[in-house]
Amino acid sequence: MRRMADRLRRAFSRGAAHEGNEDSILLNTMPKSGSIYVQKSLVKILGWRTLYLGNSYALIDQIGVEDAKTLISGRYVAQNHLASSPENLQVLQHFKLKMVLHLRDPRQALLSWVHNTDWISGGNDASEHLLYSTPRVPSGYFDFSFAEKIDWQIENYLPQLIKWTQHWVEIADSGTVPILITHQNDLRVNEKALFDSILAFYQLRLDYTLPNLPRTMEETHFRRADPTEWMRTFTPDQAAHATSLIPASLKTRFGWDAPYGAVLRSALPSPKPSPTQLHPLAEPVASRRSAASST
């Protein structure tokens, strides 16, 4: 909680002079980080409308100027996977937009991405849903074993995801755009505090109760919120390779630096659990993560 408050104070101080979209919220989210759940919850809390500023492409979404003008008219919650492109930065700066950057451990986000690709395409190589990310999965991908799908995504998708994350964190640190960095683990550990931080960042003061939306794929694209699932699913080689792709600065900053073997062992159930024993992974990210300078 204290670290989240520190991140909020820094982000708020950067955005205090900006007057663009106090009455709208812009979420720029890592795919498979609870994006739809967060957006729909905020819409329910505020009684606003949803909005998409781009073309729905993963990691390379571009803001439409007319959509940005709609956003600043107020009372929208926009959610996209925006590229850190010069064009997007130009639009954000022109309209003086503040932004929430919502992240997740890339390894777990990748595993959820593998599941989502199967689900959204129906296992069909010809599905048009596969056109929204690049490179498109190869012909025969859905005949791969699950481990082979993970291998392919580590080689082709994970480097893009990490580059996207690194670029946006650098932009947040630069102060070019007022950005609040939030994390999927914040949603898992203390949902109310997460939404409080977003509302405070946008200077929105209201009493509310959590909507407690359905946690289903159909309603909120919600599958699981288990930050250790990748540790039990990846092979040791996959875990080592995926971890090696993440820059040390991001690992340390967001608590993605725990040794794979040690964390995996701690994630395994104890044969004789104590009823009062705290799970060793109860708050690994929140407790280790240093305050993100723009969030």
C-alpha cells in the first residue's frame, strides 16, 4: 500500500499541470493483464461508457485522432494495447492526456496469451482474430503440443511484449506523458486499492463499492489470476529462456527477479500446511517492487 501511494504521488505531481482528460480514463494495458476486467469495473463504478481509441491490434495499436477527441469530451473509460510510437506520443501530448500503464509479469502474460489464442480463434488457422497480432501463428500451429505452442510464443511474441513494456516504462520515467503504472498483482492482492489509485490519479473522488464482475472468459476475459502458473507449466528450459529475455532493470523493479527454482519450490503445496501459515507467495511483487517513478 505504501509503495502504491508513493507511485501515485509521483505520477500525480507530473500530471498536475495537465488538464486534458480529467473526466475520462485511458488504460494502456499489457495483453492478458486483466484489461477488460479493469475497464468494465471502472465503467460500472463511474457509470461511464467504454471506448477504444485504435484498431484493436495487440502492442501496435495507434490512437485515432477523432477517437482522442471523443475521449476528451468526457465520461469514457478507454482501453487499448497502444504502441509507444512517435505518432501516439504526439497525440497524447497534443491532447494533454494522462494514462494508466497496466502491467503483468511477461512470463505469466505469455502463458495466458497462449491460452487466449486457442480460445479466441477456436483453434482455427483461418480465424480473422489471428490478424490482430504479428507474426501470425503458422499454419498447423493448433496441431502443436501445448509445450510447442509456448516455445513458438517465447520466440516470436515474448520479445515484442518485453520491448513494449520497456519502452513504455522509459516514457513513464521521462515524464513525457503523465503515467500511473499499475500491476495485475495489485488487482489480485488489493483490488479496492488499485481502483482507488486510478481514481485518485484522475482526481475523481467518490464513494463506491467494488462491482465484483463475473470472472469468466465470456464476460471479462478472466481466466486465472495465478502469478505462479507459468512456473508450474513452463519447462526448465522455457523458464530460463523466457526469464533471460527480461532486462534486469524490469525484473528488479517489478519483482520479476526471483530465482525460478526457489520460487517454484515455494509455489508447491506443503505436505503438512499449517492453518496459520502465510503462503510464501502471498505478496511477492507488492513487497519487493520499488516505486515506479511515473506510476
